[in-house]
Amino acid sequence: MPEHAEAVEIRAALLRLRRTTGLPIAFGGLLGDGRRMRIAEVNGALSTALSGLAIGAGNGLGGRAMALARPCAVTDYASARHISHEYDGPVAAEGLRSVLAVPVIVRRRVRGVLYGGLREPVPLGDRVLDAAVAAARDVEQALAVRDEAQRLAAAGTGHPPGDPARWEAVREAHGELRALAPRIGDPRLRAELLAVCERLAGSQAPSPGPGAAPRPAPGSPGPLAPLVPLAPREVDVLTAVAAGATNAGAAERLGLRPETVKGYLRSAMRKLGAHTRLEAVVAARRAGLLP
């Protein structure tokens, strides 16, 4: 997942965690080399002590959650006996006492950790733990969709052969343009921008099968009509989902409410005959609606 997309997903998960639990601080990040994680996002901090902190597997509370692949919590970090204390300095600088750490796991592999904390030694109950696990699941879902998209790109499925990194760049550009279009007040300019998006989407549409009508040649008048008539906002939401965004992440990118995103996604899945988010993305690409 590109760095900026990673930041959006982690940030949205941490914001959800704080809103649903009332915790004063939440932070986290994803693993870089499989053994170390860097805290990339901090929400509610009083200092910069935690920002950029590198966490090794097995070290501290987060490292323990990584090593055990399960949530871990302490009521008083400084005096906890079942964790190592390499990070006592930054934790104390932020004034944290009660802390939980929940691993982000995709296909049985730990990919990151989300933390939540209190600045007093109060036990964190099941409600807080459940909310933290739910936030981690959001990130896991985004990573799983992104991994599958990259796998399909590397295998050359659904687009012409070529450098997968190039097509990923095309998809990133398509997503950014779709998110920008609704903010443009000039109808003519907005229409031109959406026309560019359609051309980007069509650039990787699958070739027609035997006996099918050929696609128009590049530069010929009029784009190919999509096989499934999705509404513009449904395409916007699918574009965000294809980039690995959760509903919360898509809402943040598109300036919508998460409930509205869910509605558009359900409608798009129904029209595409898809049962999952991933099936919807694959079907939209086959229909030439997404690059």
C-alpha cells in the first residue's frame, strides 16, 4: 500500500477508536520489513515522544502483541512485569499508564499494531478492547483488498501486459482525479476531468472475447458504454475501495459520511452482482469502469 494510502487508513482507524471508546490517545503503524514497525500516526498526543518510534517484535507491549499475534494490555505500563521496557522513556514522556495493543493480521501474518491508552492506571474493559479489535479489522480489510489488487496486477489479470508499477500509478491517478472532480464548481471543467477518468479506466479494460464487438480505437469519438451503469458516486466509492480504503477511509477521501459510503457500495455491489467488496472491484474492472 502506498505511504499516503497507509496513512489515511491508519488515521481513520485511530480516529474511530478514539470516538468509540473515549480514549484520549491512539497511535499505530504498519510493519516495514516484517520484524520492525514504526509508529506512523498518533492521534491525541501531548508530545512528539511516540511519533516515528520503531518497535521491534517482542519488545514492549506492541512488540509482544506482534510476537503473540493477539491483543495485549497493561494497567500500569511502567510496572508491568510481562513486557520488556525498552520504550519506558517515550511512554512516560507522553504520560501513558494503561495501554492496549492490537495486532493487524492479514492471512495469518502480523502487518501492524494499533494502540490505545489512558493517562491513569485504570483497567481497560471489554468494550474498549472490542472497539480496538474492530478498528484493526478495518485496516486488515483494506490491506487484504490492496494485496489482492497488487496480485492481480502482477499476474496481468484484467489489463494488458506491462509493468505492474505503471498500472498502479494509473490507478492512483484515477482515484485522485475521481476524488477531486466533485469539488470542481465549473461543470464544463468537471465533465472534462471525468472524461479523462473514463479514458484511464478504459486503458486497462480486458480485451473482448471471440465474436465480441471490438472496442473503439484510441482517439475514436465516444467512449465505450459501460456494461453496468453505475452512478458517478458509486464509481467514486469503488475507486476508493479498489485503492484499499475502508468505508471510513473512503468517506474521508470523498467528503461523505461513512453511512453514505456504505449505501453507495451496497448499490454498486447489487448492480455488479458481487457479494464482497473485492468481487465488486474485480467486476468493475472487467466492465471497464475502473483501471
